[in-house]
Amino acid sequence: TLLKSQPQFWAIGADGGHEVVMNIIYALAWRHLSRRVLIGILLVCGVALLVVILGDGKDGAGPDWRSLVRGVPRAPFPFFLGIFLQRLRLPIPRLKSWWGPVLALVLCAALLLEPGHLRVAYDLGMVFVAFPALVLLGAGVMESGMTARLSFAAGAISYALYIIHFPVMQFLNAVLTRVGPAWHTNAGAGPVFLALLVGACYLIDRFYDTPVRRWLTR
């Protein structure tokens, strides 16, 4: 009954499936990914992503099964762009630790901004310019002390947070909808959900993800 009340719950596998496929392809083909091959992949996927964004009016295809095919270019383009930028060995400026929070705030502002009728241009600028630039600048932040520890902790839970937040959110949404509107619209539900989610992700990283990665490495 809960799943029927929230059919989007079944959308959790589409976007993640793209990324799993990208990792498998990389594991099998990394020896053959020369700069020329990467440029070819980026050109093909970049043009395909451009067509999808122009057609949809935004960069949002892929998170559910109905947009599965249109969402295909979204995974390989940033994935292989990151590999390509790493291989270029660009001279990244070294930034002091306070730049970390600044870049994080810039990212938050970019995600919260509502561009309205400029959505297409905004999404294109974010995907092709702004996000890669933020990643490169972030790689140059020389963190130490408390900022380094906070960044390490945030990085440790980030993948678990990304993987489970949507199904957990949809399940909680379904539960609260059935409990009653008063609970569903309660302003305290969001912070409580976030706190529980971060705690769960910490436990997942410490007792599952990290041990499994160590075992696989051995």
C-alpha cells in the first residue's frame, strides 16, 4: 500500500543504474582510454546531452524509468570529463583552507537559484562550465585542522548519502502521508530526516562500505 501511494519509489534504480554501468565500463576499458578516445567520448556524449537539455528545457532526464533513455548521456559525460581533466594534469591553483566553505556556499547558491525562463542556458552553463570549474578549484584547496577533518567526514558519508537519500525520503513520505497531513507538512520533519539520514550514512560507511572496500582491495 505504501508503494502504491508513492509510485516514484520505484524510480530509485534508473539514475544509479547508469552510474553502475559507467564504473563497469571504466573497470573493463581503462587501459584503452587514451586522450583521443576520451575526447571522442566527450564530444559524442556532450552533443547528445546538449540535445536532451534543449529538448527537455532542463537537465533532468534519467532519474526515473520513463526518462531512462534520454538520461543516458548524463552519466558518461561528467564521468569521463572528470577522468579527462585528471589526465590533463592542469596546474590547479593552491587555495587556503577557507576557500573550501566558500566554494561549498557557491555550490549551494547555484543549486538553490531558480533561473526561471533562463533554465536551459543556466543548466548548460552549470553542466559544461561551472561544475567542472568548482571541482577543479576544490581539488586545489589546502585544508588542515578542523576543516580537513570535517571534509574527510563529509566525503566519507557522501556516497551513502547520495545512494540512499531518495528511497528513504520516498518511503518516509509515504509513511507520513498515511499518518496524516499534520505530520507530512510538519516543519520539523525535514531536520529530523536529515539528522537520521546522516547518522545512518555514517554507520553504513563505517561498518559496511569501508570494510567491504578494504576486503575488495586485498
